[in-house]
Amino acid sequence: MSFPSLIPTPRPFEPGPMPPSRKSLAAPLPFRFAAQPVDRDVPNRHAELFYLQKQIQSQTPMVIVLEDGERIDGCIEWYDRNSIKVRGRGRTLVYKSAIKYMYKLGDNG
């Protein structure tokens, strides 16, 4: 009893088209999250950090208005590059990219 061969028979080498050289490939476009500032916004970044730090230290009641119109009232607990944590009726983590504007609770925005 003979079994058919499971190993394929080798084919002779046939040269095909050469892959493009590395120099001819286009570099991918840079990607940046919306909340991350670009280099030209560095002075604004320092102003933002100073303002947030001042509001955290004084525990100023703030109103944060989101892009969709939702309002979040509370004090800012902490922040990082992409988000702000607000303590109000509950604790809420808000992405900076979702914030339309913010103001102190005593002011009318």
C-alpha cells in the first residue's frame, strides 16, 4: 500500500519583480492625539498648568462645560496631560479634548 506524498515537489526558482527599495517608500504621516499640544503651544501649556495648579491648591469650585453641552460642577483634584479629575457629587475623570470651556462657579460663563 502506498500513500501519496505529502511533501510538495520543489519548483524551479523564478525571479519576480523586485520589492521597492527603502528609499522609495513614503514615510507614514505623524499621528497626534487631539489633547496633546504641538511644540508651538508650549507657552500656552505652561499657562494651563499654572492655572490648574492654582485652582487645585485653592479648591476653587469650577464649572466645566463639555463639547456636547454637559456641565460638570466641582473642584479639580488632579490633572495630567490628557485628563482632569473633578470632585463634585461624585468623582469624574474628564478628557481635556472633551472640554469646551471652564470657569469658576461664582462667575457667569
